[in-house]
Amino acid sequence: VLTLEPTVLDFSRPSEKRLTFRVDGLDAARFVQAMEFGNIAATGTFDGAVPMIFDQNGGRVVGGRLVARPGGGTLAYVGELTDRDLGTYGKLAFDALKSLRYSRLTIDMEGALAGEFFTRIQVDGIARDPAIARVAGGGIAGIVARPTLAQLARVPFRFNIRVQGPFRAVIG
């Protein structure tokens, strides 16, 4: 359910128009499908608020936040990256994101709809795929990973992701 909270819109003079949208029970899987995000799959139910201000400079989100309900869900991100782009620990993190069971997921939003926008995503979860334990390269990480594939597959992950750019690019 998407609900617009009661507000007063005074069009008799130039002024800020403040609108707050409440989100109750957003189904992550249906949302991702509707937005046609080809490289993301998600489950879980979210609640939150998206406060917006419209004025002579356009519209902007101020302090928007969506939070997953208790019980969490799953997240899978399959992006186009190479081992060379990531390094050892970057590859480990992106492999974990390929199949993650999260207990907490929060999405904060802030910025102009026609300009700079940022989203901060905080995720706590456990990788569901033992493939995350395939650490590229050698060194200490490689030595530690080889005998403990199953153990590494159960290591909790905490991701703090910040996506910043023009609003349409961030959504895309």
C-alpha cells in the first residue's frame, strides 16, 4: 500500500509543497520485477516513508527510508565485473551478493529528482552459496580459504553501499 499522508497544498503563492508517501508491505520481488531490474533479484517485505519537497527548484526526496520487516529475505546481484576489477576481497564480497540471505536491509534515499541523488543500502546477511569461499589468488586469504570453504560460506556479511548520481541513473 502506498499512502499519501494528509498535507496542505497552497497554490495561491510560490511555496514548498511537502508530500510524504508511506510504504506499507512493499513486496521486493514484485517491485524488482515491475522495475525490470535484470541483474537483481530480491524477496522480503518493506515498510517506510518517502518525504518529498516540491518548489520552484523542482522536487527532491528528503530523508526517505525503507526497512525490511523482521524475517528478512534474499538478495541476489549479478553484475558484470571481472576479477581484475575487484581484487581478492572485492570478489569475495560480490560473490556473497550473488546469493545472500539478509536479516536486515535498510534503504535510505536523499536528493533531487532532476539532479544529484544518493541511496545508501545497509545489508546484514549470510551468503547462501558456498561459491563465495572461492577466493582468487594466493596469499594468506587463499591459504585460509582452502580448508574452510563451508565455514566461509556461513560468515556473516555487512554491506554498506552508497550509490550516487543523477536520479534516473541511480534508479536505472
